Amino acid sequence: MSEKFTLSLEPRSVLGKKVKRLRHSGILPATVYGKGVEPIAVQVDARSFQAIYRQAGRTSLIELHIAGHPPLAAFIHALQRHPVTRDIIHADFRAVDLRQEVEVAVPLHIEGESPLVESGEAVLNQVLSTVEIRALPTAIPAHITVNVSALDSFDKSIHARDLTLPSGVTLVTPGEELVVSLAHMRATESEEEGAAAETPAEPELVRERRESKEEEEE
């Protein structure tokens, strides 16, 4: 079970383009919504939010305390970033009912090392970085571990159905989805060499013209 965090927010009256003033003051505008919860415009200290986000990510429950509202259990659902600076400029919190299962994307963490990768014969090809799961909010793992140490031949791979899930967690991603496979290192190098070899050489006719011109100039 993921650790639960606590965050204090304030109701927000500043809306629309005027929220730029909040950001300049170190305040992050946000919205809280969810099943059975009317959307609530809120604001939070940007540094406090960043600290929570670094620890909680999008898979850990956060207990939200908003003046005039009962505590809400929520996940960080979506972030809006500045197109140039990539700073977070808006956050969405998804309030959930702790008694009802939810579907979320959980990150995959690669663990171990394939003997073929270690020997330099292969490179790891990670196709999926997250998988969709369904579970009670309190049972959602921070991540799912993918151990690749058993990939000791090129005919072996790991699919979504092969993942070991915690108790109470159901896989939503189709089981046949490829998660990790191996690619031949030599094949990769050969492809790069082949691409270089395919670069067209200077036509003979052009070279002949240049040589003729150089002889005339002499």
C-alpha cells in the first residue's frame, strides 16, 4: 500500500487569466473533482505541492484539507506545464471513494539485469513504462517491479500477463501487451553501418567534370 500524504489547500476565487498573479506570488492554482464531488477551485503553495508531488507521484493517496469541506482522499490526476519552462502551472486532484475500486496507470520499475545485456550481446527494449490496474485506492502500489534477470535468451520476453501484482490488484492492460524484450546489439550496429553505406556517393559524371575543369585551369 502506498503511503498517504496530507496537503492543505485554500478555496480559490481568482479564475481565468487572472491566475497569473497567483503564480507570480508562488501560488499554484488547482481543481479538485471526482465522482460525487462538485469541482472545487483551490490554490496551494507551489513549494508545498512540489514537495508532495516528488514523494507521492500520481499513485499515492493524498488527504486534502480544504476550508469549508470535509477531508478528501485524492490522487494527483493531471498536471499542466508551461510550454517553455516546463514549470507546473495547474494541477488537477481526483477525489476518490476509499470503498470503491479505481483504475490508474502505475509506473514500471526495471530490476536486475539480463545476462545478454551484461555481456554486451543485447540491449533491453522496454515497450511499456506504465500499466493500467484496478484496485481500491488504499491498495494501489507506487510502482510494479519488472525483473529482467531471467531474460537469458533472445526468444524470451516479458508481457503484461507475466507481471507479479500485489494482492487486491487486477491488471487492466491486455495481458498480451509486450513489456520488455531483447534486441541484438550486433544487429543494431549493422543497421547503423548499413544506413551509412546507403549514403549516395558522388556521381562519377560529376567527378569527371570537376577533374576536366581542374586540368583546363592548369
